Amino acid sequence: MSIQWFPGHMTQARKKAGETLAVADVVVEVLDARLPQASSNPMIHELRIFRQRPCLKLLNKADLADPEVTKAWLAYFDAQPGVKAVAVSCKKASDVARIPGLAQKLAPHRNDGVKPLRLMIMGVPNVGKSTLMNALVKKKVAAVGDQPAVTKSQQRIDINSRLTIYDTPGMLWPKIEHPVDGLMMAASHSVGVNAYIDEEVATWLAGFLIEHYPALLAARYNLSLDGMDGMDAVAALEAIARKRGCIIKGRGGELDLEKASGILINDYRSGTLGRITLETPELRAARLAELKEANKTALSAVDPAEDQNL
């Protein structure tokens, strides 16, 4: 399954963002620390490179992510030119208070009332941009909701004579190339619920957890860690359904895997499962290499019958 989600308002949002970036000094890109690269919009990268703007990458929800993997991602991003990365929780006032100073270091020439620092907050839906905006302004100026793409228009806020912030709607890109990226974003609630099926996302998530975080999965659902050796994703969902009493009434004890899927996804999103990151720099490189090879194989595989009809 390839998950795609690009609501109509995002086309206009991209155009407006490109115009506003011409007057901004620093891009503050908010990422989900549990999937840092998958939640980084390539269109944002293209726009800021075109405008030659530095970028402060905020790995938000760091309190939900694997701390060791977060360190690896910070080093990965910091090695990129014009980029500074920091792990934060936009719900923590002390973390938010650091952000203007970190951005200032990327644009040291914008530091007074004549030349105020102009920050542009960008990111995919539901990564915490509005929470960050409200924390910076210290009042509610941006709508915050459980569903992605709550913010649909851009706004400018003058914090003081030295700092101006532009808040932008969450933007995805027209085509998510890697299927796993779509699954990770669906699991983390960055795409609309109409774009995916819970059971398919949960099946992928269960498989990932079995491979990378089996102890957390076993502890949460009271499963035998030894018994998980060789267990596949569907069997894990079935085990969760049994442990949580997810049974379809009147169907002879048939397991309700849809309900079990919702439980697993929500436990991951809330952090109840534990601190989990869905990709590492090395794992992402391996996934991209696999995708490249698969695309290469698909292009080279020509059906002889079709070839004769060309």
C-alpha cells in the first residue's frame, strides 16, 4: 500500500510559503523526532536552498523518541551545511525558550529593532508547529487539534521589535516516494485518516516493533518475549486482540483486528509503548537503497508481449 495525502489547500500553502521565504531569515523546520527524515518535507528543502536560507531543525516530541537514535539524527543533520538540529518538546517552556537564541546564531546580522530576526515555522502536519507558535507567543494564536492539517492559512506575528514569526500550514508533498515513509507518517498521525487503513498501518508497525523493540511490545501487552521469537506481525496483532478482549460479538469468538490495530497505533502515538523511533540514519539509507534497486528492476523488466506491441 502506498499512502498519499495532498489536500487542495496545500498547493496554495506551498506557493505562499515560497513568497514569504523571500523575506524570512531562518527556516525553523519542525520534525517528528520519531521519524526525523520521513517527516522532513523535500519541498521545504528545495525552497530554502533556492532562497539560500539557513535551517533550524527541531526534533519535536523528543520525549517520545528513542534518545540514542535521536543523538544519531542530531549528528546527521548537524553535518549538513547551514543546518542546526536540536531535540525539543514544544510542550516544555524551557525548550521553547531556547529557540530564538539558536535561530539568532544562524542569522547574526538580524539582531536589533532595525533589522529584526524573521523566523518561518514550517513542517508537515501534526508535528507540533501550532503548539510551538503558541508557546513562543505565550498565548493561543494558532489552533491545535488531534487531527492533521488544522492550520490552513499563514499568519505573521510580531513577538517584539527584534523578532517576527511566520506560521505556515502543515505541508506534505504531492507524491510520497517511499511506501514506508507513508506508513510511518500514518502511524504518527501526519496524514489524514481517510488516506490509510488502520489495520495495514498497524501490521507494519507491529512488524517493526517485533524486530526493533520486542521488549517494549511484550511489556505493554503482557506477551512472552521468548514467544515472540519468529512471531509475524499478524500474529502479534492477534495476540494484542486476545489480551485486550477485542472480540467481534456474534462471530464465534472472531478477533477484532481493527480494534486491536487502533489500540496499538494509539499506544505508539501517546508514548504508552515507550520511547520509540521508526528510523535511524543507517536504516533509512538501507530502505532508500532497496527502493532504488526495486525501481531499477521494475524499469528493466520489460514484458516481451508488450515490447512487440510498441
